[in-house]
Amino acid sequence: MPSQSIVQALELGQVENGSLIAIGVCVVAVLLVLKFISSIITRIVLSVIFAGLGVALFSQRASVVDCAAKLKDQAVLAVAEEPSPANDVTCTFFGQDVTLDMAK
């Protein structure tokens, strides 16, 4: 039985919500670093790391949402014209395929 990545098993809503939670965790982590770390160099390095991770998460989330919108548009066009294969557009989250449930 082939193994499947955890991210491959996620759906669009789970990716959207999970990435928002992770971005919130990054913001809290930056605030905690600024509050409790006394070394200025450590503060800067950790703040840049968490801020960069938050920006990357937001960027990937926006990419998945845009991809889902494209798939919905293609589905509407396919109904109006002729059906096209569902594999035309692949949505990815940090390089992993994400399953999109368009019925919801």
C-alpha cells in the first residue's frame, strides 16, 4: 500500500484554517521572543525567522486559495462547454499536492 503524505490528505478548508493558525502561532512566537529574550541579536534572529515563516505561510495560503478559484472557474466553464480533465491544475502547499473538495 503506497504511503501518503499528511499534507496530501488535507482539503482546502483544512489548509486555509491550519495556515491561519500557524500564522497566529508565528505572531505569538515573535511577541514572546521580544518579551522574554534579552540578547538583541537573538531577538532579531528569532524574530526574522518567525516573521519569514509567517510570510511564507501566508503566501502559500494565498496560492492555494487562488488555485481553488481557478479550479472553480474551470468547472463552471466545463459545465457551460465541454468537460475537461480535472488534472489540468494542481494545487500545492509547500510543494505537496492538496485535495480540493469542490462540492462544498
